[in-house]
Amino acid sequence: MGFYPYSYGLYGMNSTQLILIIAIMIIPIYASMKVQNTFNRYSKVRSLSGYTGEEAARRILMINNINIPINQIGGSMTDFYDPVRKQLALSQTVYGSASIAALGVAAHEVGHAIQDSKGYAFLRMRHAIYPITNFASRLSMPLIILGLITSISGLTGIGIVLFAFTTFFALVTLPVEFNASKRALVALESSGILSDQELEGAKKVLTAAALTYVAAAMVSILSLIRLFLMTRRDD
């Protein structure tokens, strides 16, 4: 009753598991390439309004009566909204850029701030379960591996349950991100920051960005299925 060949090598691996592994590898690569290509394309297109990402974010926040700081951080596409500290962080490629891509990303992050101000249920849920998810993500794989090596099914079962919690978190993230993008496009249009034609470009950028979250959820689901098959196969 040896778990090692099945878990760590190709020997004894059936076609279903092989397909799952290939999908788990390909999906995030495709999503990453898609968002990078789309962002790079529209980062070269300057908006007619001339607003920078920071200026657009500040304007949308003001319209929604939200007063929070906007900080510039390093990197590219590292933008985020912190619901704990109530502050917005825009990357170097967004903060001072007047491109359509930058405005779309900045507005998206403001969308999270608007969600927070209005008590959006899925955002609150994601924030509430984050500490547990962080703990589960750190402990799940060590328990699963230890359970497979020692043949202690209880450890493996606990590990899979913890991993399932991270999958749930990935699924909860989807409506949060989709809703933030929807709010962003509405805000960009109603504020006059982008024209109708420019909105199409921003929509493509945000759709590509959302694809990364869809990919993460799909990978998590497929990984969960694979882990279940690994522990439930016939010896």
C-alpha cells in the first residue's frame, strides 16, 4: 500500500489525474498572459480626460463621499484596497499614469472602497474568513502530505477540509471582484472620466483582470478534486 509513487511521480497516475495536473498548470499561465497583454495594450492609450490613476481615484472617492488616503506603492499591478486600514494603494504603473488601463485599475480599487462603505456582504464575508483561510492554506498541504506518507487517513481528511476552506475563499472572492469592476465602470462613465469608447478599453482590462480570479478559483477546485482522488483511489 504505497502512496509515494502515486503522489509524487507519474508512476501509477491515471489519465484523470494527469488531465487535472495539466489543467492546473495551464489555466493560471493563460490568465496571467491575458491580463498582462491586455493591460500592456491599454497602458499605451492615454485617456482624453488626462486624469491620472490617482486623480481619478480621488474624484470617484469624493463623489461617493469617501475620505481615505491614496498611497503609491512599488511594482506593477500590485494595487489593492485595505479594508482594515481604510486606505487605497496604487502601483507605480497606475498612480501617475493617465492611460485607460491605469484608470480602469484605479477605479476598480475604489470600487472595493465603495463596497466597504456600503457594507457589501461578500466583501465583509471575505474579510471575516481571511484569517481562517490564511491559517488553513498554511496547514492543509503539510497535513495531507504527512497523512499520505504515514497512511493516517485522519490527517489527510483534515488537510482536505482545510484546503476546501481555501477553495471557498476563492469562490467568495469572485462576486467581490466582479462587483468592484461593475462599480468602477459605472463610476468612470458617470464622472465623465472616460468616454463611451474608452470605457470599452477599460472593460477589457477589468475583464482580463477578473479572469485571474476565475482561474484561481478553477485551479483551487481542480486541486481539491485531485486531492480527493489521491486519497480515495483503489490501493
